[in-house]
Amino acid sequence: MKENPEIVITYFQPDAKKNGGAYVTTISTAKKIDEYERVLVMTDGTAIPIDEIISIEGQVFETMCEG
């Protein structure tokens, strides 16, 4: 895939100071998957823990399902 399509990722972000956290949705393009650290690194620098990802959506997935 030559282009880097935007994807929408929803993930759980634990609160660093207390129990709980919040669900966060971000729109960006993926830069790389760091298998050692188990994070998805986005082009904007956001590192999303793979185990906390709830959903990934984007036009690229719709295109893959067609045909």
C-alpha cells in the first residue's frame, strides 16, 4: 500500500493517578507497529498500547472487504 490512509482508533487510556480511565478516539495514520513494546505508533507520535485497542475503522478496511 503506497498511501497512508487515515484510520480511526478507539482505545482505553488508563488514568495514571487513580483506578479507571477513559475511552479515547484518535484519527491519524499508522507509522509502525512496535512488537517489542506492543504499541501502535501513529505519525503524530501517539503510541497506543495494542492490548488497549477497542476498534479500528477506516476506508482502507472498507476497500479490502469489497470484491
